[in-house]
Amino acid sequence: MAIRILAPHEAAKIAAGEVIERPASVVKELIENSLDAGATRIAVEIREGGLALIRVADNGCGIEPGELRLAFERHATSKVASEEDLWRIATLGFRGEALPSIAAAGDVELLTRIAGNDIGARVRLRDGEIVEEGAGATAPGTTFTVRRLFGSQPARLKFLRAPGAESTQVSSVVVHYAMAYPEVRFELTTDGRMTLQTTGSGRLIDAVAAVYGGDVAAAAIEVDAPPANESEPGVRGVVVEPRLHRSSRNYISLYVNRRWVKNRSLTFAVEEAYQGMLPVGRRPIAVLDVQVPADEVDVNVHPTKAEVRLRREREVFGRLQRAVRRALTQGATVPAASPGLWGAPRTPAAEAPPAAEPQRPQPPLPRPPLAQRLGTAPAAPSVPMLERLPMLRPVGQVANTYVVAEGPEGMYLIDQHAAHERVLYERFLVAARAASPDAQPLLEPLTLELAAPQRALLGEHAAAFARLGFEIEHFGDAAYVVRAVPPEIAGGDVARHIGELLDRMGRDDIADGEPSHRVAASLACHGAVRAGMAMGEAEQRELLRLLEAAESPRTCPHGRPTMVHLTADAIAREFRRT
Ligand code: ADP
Ligand code: MG
């Protein structure tokens, strides 16, 4: 086929695809622009996972009407004045790619006003082209609205998860910026409901309380290891006492110079610092910022800047690990009223002196009452949501024990037994909570004899067994009559199932001591597909589908991992493709 150069709008779509993968990428770019603009308030609103609407409103410096068109040009940026600036990036943005990329992906409307100007400006774009331009009335700052994201890219739409999962991703982005910039008041509204609100007090601990709730904030320990000299990395933030832990690494939030990064090595440094303090398979909660000189970090290695290259990664690793370890072994929890941790309150750009006009009326949002902040703050997003899985496609089975799957974020090796265990466990818990359990009556009541330890366990957990669908009656001495069991074990040798289940309960140690959890976990383990069992493609697909729907798909009920995830980047790195 003849070679031809892509038309600018075609090239723009391709480049846009790298920056804008999903609604959360749009939100990330817009928040970064608002922060670069010096905003002290950022309100994010999404509908239908961001596909129907994304709106980010800030009170930052605004854009000159005369520069509006330029802002949507590729490689148009106000943040890099010369080539040298590129090697010491101090702003979150610098490539001038976000606005044209977003405009190529959805319908955009931008309303902006500089504090000194009497009137604002407005543009509307469709398919990357300006279709309307003029004056607009608005408060100082910038409001960016995106509608019909990927509306003209059905292929991209297909790869997105359900709106609920996209909302979760957006929430994760907002949450991470809210913790990096506690001096900025963040709000997130999802389908009309306010789901996050930070105070903008400038104290990290307040942001952590808004995000994770008061229990986590009360267990937070301050980390403050300032650089001893100019070239040494500094570390600051909070780590949470090891008595609180999670099954996923999503609660280790890392920043380099306040840029949220995903970095396996630094994550590992934090986990190393908790060595021996957490149960197996459990992960800590931490929010940590590493400060390095701007010329020692290359943020230009990844389209969305989520990965950075550190010039002295080993040193940063060691410094981070030691700082966390020291805080854990010596630190005290952060008192609720500790002075400014991590950044002082910002002077809003739009309100910076000399203000050319009276400030727009902006009453401070009422701070939620202390009890609310410390208890189950309604603002705290439902935390386990962050752990949900993307859509996976089975590739095959290895050693009749592991299912290999592919997802948008790389490759997954899934332990079929652990995964099925997780699925059954959650199903049993739902059944246990339901008013009427799913009980399958036996055609004929079954009599069985139990050993003393089995009898003790059954007696101790009688209510839990009943709630899970067992109807078992003590008949005298060691004898019991079984009239109904959960459908999952109704087939086959029911007496043997029950005996084995009780034996397993005796061996299992479930950290969560609640009786119905314990029974459900043992029942799940008993009922789950075994390692060594061949599974057809349809069965593999079914297992993945069930796992995707699970609340905490990444661990089995005993806290062991259900999967090993190799990200596309990690694979590329192994092959030295990057
Ligand atoms: P970059 O952030 O890499 O400079 P963008 O495409 O994200 O590129 O934005 C282009 C330019 O538009 C920015 O450099 C900035 O001057 C301006 N801009 C974008 N968003 C805002 C905002 N919320 N407030 C003020 N200026 C903005
Ligand atoms: Mg930008």
C-alpha cells in the first residue's frame, strides 16, 4: 500500500488516544491544569462514569480570551518557556497535549475569566474544531465541560468498563490529588451525589480523613524526613499503623514532587518498611511524597506522566524505606490538631493581590462536624471499589491450576482455586445476610455422626450454619439429622461434605473472627474448584466473569492472593521495549 502522511485530525486522534484512555484520564489532565493555574478550589462533576459528562471547575488564574484558541493547539503550553525548562519541570503539565486531545475525544466547552477582566470568554468545540466562540459571564477561574466522551469512537467505548467502574477510576484520581494538595478544597459529585469533599485546610491528615475516614486518620503516623542537603531526597506524608491493613496496594499512594506516580520499586520500599508487621498478603495504607530536585526526575517517559524515572532511584528507595520504618517504630499518631503538615494553604491566584476587583462571594463550605469526620464520613468513597477488576479474557490454563487472562492493563495469572473460593465466599456472605437463605431440602433427611471437635464447632456456629442454608438438628449424643444444605453442596455425598467442612473449619484461621465469615470461608474452600482440575474455555470464562463481579477479587478469603498481575508496562520492560 502506498505510504501517506496522516491528515492532522487523524494524527490528533491517535495522539489523543495515548493521553486520553478513559474518563479518568480527562479528569486527571483537567485537575492538573487547575492546580497549575493556582486554584484553591476544584469541583469535579461526572455523570455515567464521565461518559455523559465531565466538568471541572476551578478558581485559578483563568485564560486570556485572546489565548483561548491557542490553548487547544497541539503543543501549546504556557509552562515551558525554553528547552532548559524541559529538564526541570515544576508544573504538572508541560506538553500542551491535554486540551487538544480531550477536544479530539469529546464535545468540549470552556468558560474562563481572568480575575482582572470584567468579562470572561467561552469556546465550544466539536471534533476538535471550534464551533462557537464569544464572551461569557463567569466567576474568575476556568470551567471545563466535556460531553459525549468517545461518542465518535465506538472502539474506545467498547474497551471501557461499566460506568460504575469508570466512576471508581475517576474517584481514585480525585482522591489522590486531594491528598497531594490538601491546601486545595476538592469536591467530587458523581451522578448528582457529593462523594468526596476535602477541607482545603492544608493539613494532609484532614484530607486523609475525608478520603479514608476517621479510623484511618486516627491511626496515621507522620513521616517527616526533610533532605539534609540540597541534593538529598526528602520524604514526607503519613503512614498508617500496621493494625489497619488492606488486601490491595491501592492504598499506598506515592508522589514525586507532589505528582501522583505508580512506581513498583517505591511501593515495594514502603512494603519493605512494614516487613514483619502485617499479616501475610496484607498491604499497608500510606500517603507519601518524595521530594527530589526537579532535574533528577524525568516525567517525560510516559504519555500520561503516571510513571517517572528517577536519576537516583536506589537512593530514593533506601531513603523512603528508612523514613517509613523510623516513623513506624518511633512515630506517634498525628494529633487531630497538628500544625500544617505537607504544604501551607495556597493564596488563590485569582485572589492574589493586587486584586483588580472585589472578590466573588464564596462562602467557605461548612466543615463537617468532628464526629462525622472521625466516624463514617459520608464523603468517604466506598473503599473496596478501588480493587475491582477490569474485564478479562481467558487465554488458557497452565498446569491445570492457573488461568492465564488478558485485560486492558496487562496479563493476569489467576489461581483457579483461590479465585473460585473468593467468588463462593462472597456469595455465601450475601446469602448469610439475606433474610431467607438459599437452602436446598434433601429428598430424605440424612443422619450422621460427628466427632467431638466437629460437634463443638457446629454448636458454636449453629446460627451461622442456619443462616447459610443448613438445617441440622441434634438427635442425641453424636447423632445429627440434616434436612437441608446450601445448593452448592447438595449434590454428592452430603455427610462427607459436612464432616470435611467442619474439619476444615478447625484448621482454617480466618483473621476476621465473625462466625458466619468463618463458616462461609470454609464452605467456599470446600466447594471451590481444585488445583489440578482441567477447565474448558467456557468454564475459564465463567470463572473470570464471576471474579470480575467480586467485591475484593484480588485475595481469597484467607488473605492470599488470587492472582499475579503483570502490567503491560512491566512486560514491555522485561523485553526491554521501553
Ligand atoms: P499543558 O498543561 O501541558 O501546558 P494543556 O493542553 O493541558 O497543556 O493546556 C494548555 C494551556 O492552557 C496551559 O499551558 C495553560 O496555559 C492553559 N490552561 C489549561 N487549563 C487551564 C486552567 N484550568 N486554568 C488556566 N489555564 C489553563
Ligand atoms: Mg495540562
